[in-house]
Amino acid sequence: MVRVGVAMLQGARHEHCEALQHAAIELGKTIEIVELRKSKQVDDSIHALILPGGESTTMRIASQSESLLNGIFAWMISHPNRPVLGTCAGAILLANPGSKHDRFIDAEVSRNAWGRQRFSFEAPLQVNLETPQPSSESYYELSRDKFNHKPLPMSSQAAKRESNDFPGVFIRAPRFIENTINCEKIVKLNGETVGVMQDNKLALTFHPELTEDRRFHRWLIDKITNDSM
Ligand code: GLN
């Protein structure tokens, strides 16, 4: 069974679980979603991992009691090609895992670089990534999880079904510093890079889990190879 870990520190973690479930249905695959709270959960049996968006300082603080981030970074070092999706604050953590670790993606990020919360925005993005197409147009209802948490409803603008452009949702987002990017540029907003990839680690400055376009979640599941099983 394919096992995908989601770091449950803070932020849009339930929405990622929802998006993963939906992506698996679209691919006709069965996956197990592992809600990661303690570092000892992040072992060899995790085949892929998501670092959600939220607030990276809060995540670093929330991680202290159970050392979850250190466990995740150690897992990424032991399994350098297992797929990882880091979104927004998750992208910040991949680019800047802290003083004990080298960056996992070779790019500098500037936090909150679009300005304050009220300057959050939605915009169409251009994606250069091979992703498997959904095999079924499955109806999917937002459900409550075992903690009675219901994922955020998707915003009307962003919730449009898939087209070539990706509906980008930027919430107090970071920005990559263009001339520091030394890895693959995957997603663009008006020519500016907003998504990069290195060693199967995809760092996006926006929130794909808040849309109905699951291509990045399908990519993550699809990238799990027999080697990592
Ligand atoms: N501003 C947040 C940070 O610095 C990131 C925002 C987000 O994840 N939506 O961590």
C-alpha cells in the first residue's frame, strides 16, 4: 500500500489530506494518508510527503515538542528521491530548513514578499510539469475527519475545473528570488517563477490544495516508484 505522510503541524493540512484522497480517486489508486505528528512516524514506510502551507515560524515552534520537522528532514536525507510537495510555508521550509540542514531546494525565498495578508490574491499560472490525467470525473464531497475538522470550502474563482492554466491561490505568500534559483523552474506567474523542483521535491509558493485542480497531488502519488516501496 502506498503511504503518503502529511505534516500535521499547523496550516492547511486537512485540505491537503482531502486533495490527496481526491487525487488518488482520480488516478484509480488506493493510498493510505499518514497524519504525521511525531518524528518516529516518519520512517521507511512513508513513500511520499507533504509539507503544507500556513505559517512557517509557527510550524517550527509547533515542531519542537515532538521534533517532527527534524524527523522529516532526516527522512528526506535518507530517501533523497522520494517525492515531496511543499506549499507556501512548506516551500519556505524546503528552501530554509534551519541551521542544522542544507537547503533541499537550491533557491532563496523571501517570506511575505507580496505584502500583507490583505494583498493575498488569485491568478492563473503556467505549469510545465508532466502530470497524469484524471481517469474519472468523480464527485467528491468535503467530509469531516476524525478530529471533526472540515476542510475549507474552495473559493469560487480558484475552484474551477482543470484547464491549462493552474488557479493560483497566494496567501501572504513568499517569493523565490529569481537570480538565486539553481533548480528546475516549473510554475510561472507572469514570467516570475512561483514553483521549483529539485530531486522530486516540488516547492510551490501558492496553495494547490485550495483548488479542485489536483494535478500536483496526482504528480506526488504518481512519482512514488517501486524503488520506494
Ligand atoms: N507567510 C507565511 C510564512 O512566512 C507563509 C504563508 C502561507 O503558507 N500561506 O510562513
